[in-house]
Amino acid sequence: MLFGFDTENETVAAGALLVYATYKSRDAKRGPSGYDMWEQIERFARRSAKRADDVGGFLAKFKPMMACGTLNPRYCKTGVASDNATVLEDGSVVVKSEQSEHRDFLIAITESSDEEQQKIVDCIYEQTQRIILLVRDRLERERPYEVEAE
């Protein structure tokens, strides 16, 4: 399980997280809706990935189609831990790790190498159905927890 998706392929999981974060951050009143909503989302994802060279290009095209003004950090969690290291005068290193939940902004994905970003975009284009199914699976697994939170 990577990034909350039932896959061991990091490229696929990163692509699914981009689609998931955009879907959850969208304006539900203006974005895709109705019985063919997932058909629209699949089409939008594939179209956005077709000419994108990197993750930023994909998001720049995909977000407006989904009526998403900006990504909500609540839905961008990659699970990558952030630690701060300090070198003391005696040469020893102290690593400080935050125990609290911190907000994630997809930095691990958006700042990955150009080759990795191209792989993610290619994966979204070539395996759109797989990405959408992973997103829908995660949404189904989260549904009971969202009902409890309300």
C-alpha cells in the first residue's frame, strides 16, 4: 500500500494521488457530476496527461477541468516523514522528528526528477483506467470514516 492506494508501484500511486487530491479538492457544485462523473474524470485525466511534460503541466491542465482552484493539503499526504537534522559544535548530529500531523504539499512528487515526473504523467496517460480504479477504491474505503466524522 503506497500513498493510501492498494498498489506497490510508486509511479502508479503518485499518479493516483494527483488525481485523488484534485478530485477531493474540487468544487463539487461546478466540477464533474452525475451518473457519468467518473467517465468525465477519466477523460479529463487522460487529456491533461497527453501533452504534459511534468506533474506541474498535468495539474495546470487537470485542475481547471475538475473545477479545482487549489489543492487542499489535507488530501495531499504522501506519508513521507520530514525530519530536521542539526549538527552540534562537537560534530554530533541530532535529528528532530515532528510527532504531530503536518501538512503535506506533494513536494515529494512535484520536486522529483524530470524523468520520474515524466513517468508519472505517462502512467496517467497510458493507464488511466487503473489510476481511476485505485482512486475509486480509496474513496470507497474512506467512506465509512467520513460518515463517522460528520
